Amino acid sequence: MTNIPETGRTPRVQIRLVVIQILVLSLLGTLGGRLWYLQIREGDAYAKEASGNHVQQVVEPAVRGSILDARGVALADNETRLVVSASRTDLLKMKDDGKAVLTKLAKVLGMSAKDVMLKVRLCDAKTPQPCWNGSPYQPIPITDEATAKQALQIRERAEDFPGITAEPQAVRRYAAPGKANTAQVLGYLSPVTDDEITKAQDTDSPYLRSDQVGRSGLERQYDKELRGKAGVTRYEVDNLGRVIGEAEADEAQPGANLVTSIDARVQRVAEYELNQAMKTARQQFDKITGENYKADSGAVVVMEAKTGRIVAMASAPTYDPNVWVGGISAKDYKKLTGKNSDYPLLNRAIQGQSAPGSTFKVVSTAAAVEAGYEWDGGYPCTSSYSVGGQVFKNFEGESFGPISLGRALEVSCDTVFYGLADREWKKDGGINPKKGEPKDYFYKAAHQFGLGKETGIDLPNEVTGRVPDRQWKESYWKANKDAWCKTGKKDGTYVEKIAYENCLEGNKMREGDSINYSIGQGDTLVTPIQEARIYGALANGGTMYQPSIGKAIISADGRTVQEIKPKATGRLPISQATLKGMDAALEGVVTRGTAAWKFGGWPQDKIPLHAKTGTAEVYGKQTTSWLATYSKDYTVVMTIAQAGTGSGASGEAVRHIYNAMYGVSADGTINKKNALLPSPQTSLPKVRTDGTIKSPKIAKDPAKDQRASQEASPEPNETQQGATVNTPTNGNRDTRRRRRNRGSRRMLT
């Protein structure tokens, strides 16, 4: 019989009890240690955090700085409007997610319920605009155009509109349509996202949930300077949320003002003239197809030649940047981004790429001199140039005989450049050069002129253009070889033949490639800002500047001024003798060359102008018009897609821009009183200590006023815009360039 202890517990039970006691003591020890850590070791820190639970923050948004033109005229500023907003957090607490409230709100505001609901939904990868891409905890603006009566209805019937507020707020304002809206240069704002808040929280410029940030243009480039710093007031509250005291307050710091080199008057003229040039081009017809030119997009750049500062930059089609203020509607968003929109959000001055046509010949001329060809040598300007059974004709079969490089620029003789490029291609070893043998003067010159890379202008999303050198051809061939080999046919259509040839030898520099390249055709792509930089360097003696728009950052009280100095980035790879020869040749283009028919009567003795016309072929489309010009002060470059010739489509508009700046009338006389900007603006506008800006008054519409004075009498050899023009023989000599070189990209052997 088993002996049982007096306690009645078996040894097994006793062991279990001991284990339980040890576990209990261990748990008590752990709990005690944790309490010691929280209350003694880290007590002060947690007490401080706990006190924070009784502090509520009230954010006062900072006033965003203005964007000013060079004289102080506001291109973008702020105005007080009645803003109606909805709290998504409050709406989601309702049984129907706030649909009934939003429906009633829509009736008061005169909007559709659908539009209001779309505005308060959150953006994600599957949700199209309009939607809210800001923080879901931030009030979402429904409209910034509420009337006082509408705001009063909402506030007096607060019980009917829970989660809805109507209060005055400072909102962004851009120049109205019809003025210098400068849309693509300015950019636009939208609410900050949670992801942006997280990324910026440890920087010297963190975001608040109430912030609006720049999404493009100058608004994005100078967002940190313009945004300022929001004010935060911290209140101590009790457990019922009642304010019992003020903890501390940080005053809002308004954003700084950005002074640009843009002149609002010249900007308006540039926008107007670009638009008029496109309208006029659409009234003309392509002599090859018999169809009217489409002239569907274009750009113009006006730049100070000696600093690289941008005086005007216009891109077409354009839009009203105010559509983004207060949230964009679905209808407006579709207009800006839909397939039939022509993409007005693009700044074609820095993002539009096309072949430069004959404006590229200044690069080819510099390359020829570097390769050892004499400036005054006699180079045959024949009516055509034949290679491997392919005939490249000069314009209208013209033949000027042996001419110099300067004369070749002046009359834009293609066959001179064909011959020079072809000769260098052969010297470099032809289609199969030995390793390290090619000199590639023509391609190296393009890189030295700054092509194939960004200019560095202070705007986001600039594109690089393209120099189709051997390295590019090799990488492009590797990327597309499989597709070319799959679709190419030796005896197929033109496109199929090109694909077949590219499949076999698309990585090799062919004779036809070099010939086309020499006159700015083939695979070469440039942007208007790159062209402006090149011709600006020709104007100032050879110095290349980094184009810039920001001129100074001035604090809201005007006491701190941070100037943005012009930045020289290098020199053109040409001697002063070559530069002097080019300058004379490009002046000859205006007086007796391809642009003379548009500049007849210009006071050349007082204000010398220089120019180079270009007409670039684009496969499957009408030709692109280029006109690059400069004076001692400025360079003006205009391009219009599918508009015909350089001088024909752009000549009149570019002349009118110069007329406006220098005060030149239609008969060639100079009236300084009418001159908008006879010399670059050097002084900065004055910002007073109270934040107001001293700026001059401007005419309601300087572009129309200027055009009216210009058209008071017709120019020599020219009638009013849009009418038939009688031209001299050497005038519009690039009209049928496409006819001459049709199919010239075929492989040549």
C-alpha cells in the first residue's frame, strides 16, 4: 500500500506546484522590471509623450510666393476666394459614406452630384482623374468659386452639411487667357501626398498635410523657395477637447518671390505671333500633297544672347493653368491629356524634338573647318549629288558653281555639305572602319555644340535630343534588331525595306546616314532650347550659356535678395575667324539669302539681324518649319510642326517679335517709344517691406497693339498676312526640300 503524505499531496503534485510557483514568480518579476523601466528608467520620456496627447495642433498654411516677370509683373500670385471643402474622415463615419450630404451640397453649388463625388474619391493606380491625390485626412476642396450666398447657406445650415466647410482661403492665381499665361513654363500645383510627406519628413523642408506642391514648370523647380513654412499653433486641451491653454506657436513664414527673366509683354507677343503663324500656315497648302498644312504644334524661344536668360518661351497648343486650381474636372483633364488633345501640357520648347533641317548646317560648317577644309575653298554647289545610284538634288536643281563655306550657308546649298560629309565618311573607312580609325568630325562637332544632352535649363523634364553617332546606332540596333528582322522584307514596302536594311546593317554608319546627317536630316533630333543656345553663342562671340529663367529669389519682405547669376558652360569649338565668317554668312541669309523675302526693309544698318532657315522632313508627316535668328542682344528661334518651310511659316512671326522688342515699324523706321525691350532688363523689381511689389502698368494686349502698328502698311514685296506673297527667285528656296530628298534614308553602298 502506497504511503501518502499527511498533506494529501503526491510527489507529482508537489512538483507541479513548485513549477507553477516558479512561473508565477518569474511573471511577477518580469512585470515588476517592466514597470521599473517604464516608470523610472523611461518615465520622463513617456510622461512627455503622454502630455502630448493633450495637445492639439492648428495649422495655418503659408502664403505661397509669387512668380514675377523681370519688371515685377505677377505671372502667378494668390487671391482670396471662398473655398468649399469636405472632410472625407467625417463623411465616412456616415451610414451612406456621406452621399446624401454631397448630393445636397451639389444642389447648393450648382454642380452635378457625380462631379462632387468624383472629387472626394482618393487617387490610386486604377482611379482616373478627377480624384484627390492628397492626404485623406486633409479637407478636400470641392470648389474655390463659391459665392457669398452659397457659403452663407452652408454655414447657416451646418447641421445639414456635417463635414463641410466654407471659408475664405488664399488660392493660386495665374494670368488669365488672352494675357501672357506662360502656362507650360509656370506649371501648376496639386496637394501633397502621404508618400511625399514621409520622404520629406527628415529634410530641411518637410511637408504638412495642408501643403500644395509644384507638379511641373517653375512651380516644381522652385517649390521649396516658393512654398514657405506653415504656421503651427499648439493648444493644451482637457479630456473633453476643451482648450485650457496655449502651449507654443510657430508663426507662418510666407514663401519667397521668384523673379524671372521673362518679360510679360514680350511673352504675350511671342504667344500671339506663334498662334498667328500656325493659323496662317493652315491656310496654305502643301504643293506635294495638295493638302493644307496642319501646323498642329510649335514653340518659340526668345533668349538674351549674352546671358542665356529666357525673355519669352511659348509652346502651342497651350491651355489655361487656372484649370488646376481647386482641383481639375474630368472634362478639363481629358482636354489636356486625351488622345485628341495634342498634349498641351508638353513644353515643346524643351520637350519637343525634331530634325533641325538646314539650321544644323552651322554645326556641319564648323566640323568641316575642324576637319581641315578651308573657309574660302571652292566647293562645288551642283544641282545634284549621286551616290550608289541614289540621286540627291539641290533645291530646284540650283547650281551656284564653286563657292565658299560661307556662301554655302547663305544660299543653303545642300550638295556642298553632301560632298564634305561623304568625303569624310570615306576617309573614316566607309561602312567598315578599322577600330580607332574614324575621326567622325561631323558627329563630334554636334556634341561640342551641346547637342545630345540637356542644356540644364531650370525647368523639369527637359529632353536630350539625339546625335545619331556610332555609339547610338549600335545601342539602337541592339534594342530593335529582333523587331526589324521580323518585319523587314527585301522587296516589300518602303518601311519594310528600311526594316530589312536595318536588320542587316543597322549598327553601321552608312554613306546615306552621313549625307543626310550633314543637312540636319535622318535620325538627328534637337529641341528649340538647344537651337537657341547654339545661335546665342554665335551672337555673343562663342560662349555657351546654360539657359535660365530664374533671375532672383526675394524674400516676402524684400529684405533678402538671392540673385541667380548666368552660368557659362563652355565655348563653341570654332576659331574667331570661323565665327566671323559664319556671322557674315548668316547676316547674308537675312539680306540676300533664304530669309530675305521676309525681312525686306529691316533697318539692317542699325540693328543687324542674322538667320538660318530650315525645313525638316518627317516620315509620314508634313515638313517641320525652323527659323533660328539673332541680333546683338537676343536670339529668337521658332519651330512649327507640319507647317512647311522655315521662312515661309515662321519668318513673318519672328520679324514681328523683333519689331515689338526694338520698336521697328512696317516701313523700317525705329520708334523707341514703341520698343518693348530694346535692351535686356538688368535691374530687379522692388519688393516693399509690406510684401507689395512695385511694378509698372502694362497695356491690355501689347501683342495686338503691336501687330496693329506693324500692319498699318505692307512690307516691301509682301502683302498682308495670309495673302499670296510675290517672292524673289532666291526667296523661299527650301519649299520643296522634301520632294528632293524623298526616300533618301535608303541604304547607300
